[in-house]
Amino acid sequence: MPAIIVIGAQWGDEGKGKIVDLYAERAGAVVRYAGGPNAGHTLVVHGDKLVVRLLPSGVLRTETECLLGQGMVLDLATLREEIGALGQRGIPLAGRLFVSERAHLILPHHVLVDGLREAGAGKLGTTKRGVGPCYEDKAARRGMRLGDLRDPARARRVLETALAAWQPVVEAEGARLPAPEPVLAALAESWAELAPHVCDTSVRLDAFVQKDALVLCEGAQGTLLDLDHGTYPFVTSSSAVSGGACTGAGIGPTRIRRVLGVTKAYTTRVGDGPFPTELLGTAGDHLRQRGVEFGSVTGRPRRTGWLDLPGLRYARRVNGLDGLCVTKLDVLDDLEHVEVCVAYDTPSGRTADLPVDELALAKPVFARLPGWRTATSACRELSALPAAARAYLDFVARETELPIYCASVGPNRDETITLRDPYG
Ligand code: GDP
Ligand code: IMO
Ligand code: MG
């Protein structure tokens, strides 16, 4: 079974991009399956940084095919920008970038609605990229799919139907919908550039599966932002969990060999919603500064807190995790003690699970572990890590009952300690 899924085990920004870039070296194909330009995945190679929002994190591996599956929502201007930026770096995408004709398009009215809602009392702290309203159009069966652009008359009909549906919502806010003509003209221009990349990506993926070539499915967002399994309603609008890879990439569950969850050595969250292990004040600021915890898409400061083991156990269950990739261990390097949430006290008693629907009422129970107060970024072997850092990793592995596949000690591709072969 050739496919491996790499997903976020927390609230996003766990370092999925770094891990996927690392593991893509041996992958025939990397496929993104959910979300859109709300994602920002950072790749750093020899100090050279690239943030991808729609393109899969396999882009720097020029032998690897990159696919955008039908579970994604695409902003075509962003996609063209990203393709252009890669071209400027001399990285070829012709013949290796394929985009699903069934992926839905984020249109200007989606961005408008997202922004209007975020200006109101019911705001969720979204990335304001139109992702939620686009998935709403998809579920309402009036969304525009990339393949619709093949037929301009069809594209016009679809757009007009969607605009008519949103008109009362937008007018109630005292705003105006974007005029259709410029929207259609911009879409036609994008189509002219992107058409050679458009196909049924599930068929391409199947070709890799048939020849038993390795396929990497790249999650976006994280388990606790998943529409079904996250801290609803403070979630995104897609299936961020491993199951989303099957529907969003079009690969059957029987083809999945392994699911790996990426987690920071602590926790962050951007946007609103419960976060019981959050550190306010100077301790939180310290993690934010050391970890450079500012959103790669919006630049918003990320909320920071201690690692949440019940959250990782929850991620293990709903994703069927086989192992963890622990990132940003180095960010904890100078702490005297590291705290970890091991359980929750809730109105119905103490639990080792994440009480996901009553998180606002749950009180974290912490264990305190010794810090290591030694720089770890130069470590490339487990044995090179200070004993307390090894003990921290052991504690996480034992408490989650998950083996650790790698520990990341810096943003660069090579700042990684490999413990297990992801493809083994
Ligand atoms: P993603 O959305 O899950 O791909 O994660 P982001 O790219 O949004 O955020 C992760 C941030 O942490 C990026 O700035 C990475 O360059 C950085 N990063 C990843 N791994 C490490 C690590 O082990 N140590 C440090 N210090 N930074 C890391
Ligand atoms: P990556 O893939 C972190 C969060 C937003 C907000 C909520 C809903 O880089 O890990 P949306 O714009 O999706 O409707 O916002 O989800 N969010 C993310 N947080 N990383 C992401 O992606 C995120 N994508 C969405 O901050 O709380
Ligand atoms: Mg990110």
C-alpha cells in the first residue's frame, strides 16, 4: 500500500510543510486534499524560505508530481502567483503540476462574505480568504468548479445562480455584490494559463497507486479545526482529518499504508475558540517570540500554550494515527521546566480524553517535566539530544501510545532527527 497521510494533529501550523518537504524526497506524488489559501506551509532549505498556500509542499522536489485534489478550494489568482514565484526560482512545474477539474473556485463574493462576517459580532477569526463561503456554495450545490471554466456560458450561469443566492445576505449587511463581468473576465484569463494543468487528479493518483509508487497526502489545517471533529463552530469548513484524504484526493482507504500526525512540542492556535492550555502573559509571549509564532498567511500573532496530550490522543483516535512527527523541540530549549497537559477535569469528572465539546468548561491537569537548557538545533541523532529532551519525547510517546517518527529541531529541512523510516 503506497499512500502515506501527513496531517496536523493540533490547530494547524504544526510544521506540516517542513515534514512533507522532507518526506517528499522519496514520493512519486504529493497531493493536497483539503482547504485552500487559508493554509500557509513553510519550507526552508539552506536558509531559503518558501511559503506555499495552495501548491503541495513537494514542489521543491523536482522529480515529484504535485497534485491539487478535488477537496480543495482554489483562489486562481493565488495559484497563478505561486506558480509564477516558483518559475522565478527556476523550479519547473510544467508536466508535474496537476489540478483537479472538480476543485471548487473561491470567487470574489466568497471573500466579501467572509470579510463581512468577520466584521460582525459572530466572528470566528477566519483567515478571510473566502474559504468558508466557498465550501457553503459547494454544499449547496451551486459552487463553481475549475472544469466549469471550459465552457464560458456554463461558468456564467453558475456564477449568476450563486450571486442570486447571496444577494439578500450581502444586501442585509449594506454591501454590494461584485459585478459578474470582471469576475468572468479574470476567470477566463486564469483558465488560459492554467488549462494545461487541469485534469482528473484521482486518475493520475491511481496510476501511482497501480505501480506501487509512494504517494504522500498532505493535510492542511489540523484535527481540531476539522469541520466534523474540531472545536465547532471555531473550525474551518473542510475535512482536515486523515479521512479527508480519501474523499479530497480520491484515493480509497485500502490504499493508505500509514497516517502520521504532526505536532509541535507545545501548542498554538490562530483565531478564536477554546484553548485550555493557552499561556497568557510573559510565558506565552516567550514561546511566541522564540517560536516566531506569527501566521504565515495573515501575520496574526498565534496564541501559544503547553502541549495537550489529551488533544493528541483525540487526534490518534479520529485520524487512526500510526505515529507522530514532533516539531519545534528547539523552541523549548531555554526553559527551566516544561509543562504538559495530561488530563482534563470536567463537570463530569477527570478524563484522559479531550472533552472536545465542553473544552470551555474543562480545566487542564498539568505534569511538570524538567527542561534541558541546552541548544538542540545542531542535534541530528537522538543520542545527541540532552537527556531531558529525550525524556520529554519519551513521555509524549508513552502518554499518547504513539511512536515518534521524527523530531524537528529547527525550520530547515536538515534540522531533523529521524527516528523511524516513514516509508518502512
Ligand atoms: P504548517 O502550516 O503546518 O506547514 O506550518 P507553518 O509553516 O504555518 O508554521 C510552522 C512554522 O514553524 C514555520 O515558520 C516553520 O518554518 C517553522 N518550523 C517548522 N519546524 C520547526 C522547528 O523544528 N523549529 C523551529 N524553530 N521552527 C520550525
Ligand atoms: P495550515 O494548513 C492555522 C483557522 C483560522 C480560523 C479557522 C477558520 O497552515 O496549518 P478559515 O479561514 O479556514 O475559515 O478559518 O481556521 N485556520 C488555520 N489556522 N493554520 C491553518 O492552516 C489554518 N487554516 C485555517 O485561523 O481559526
Ligand atoms: Mg500554516
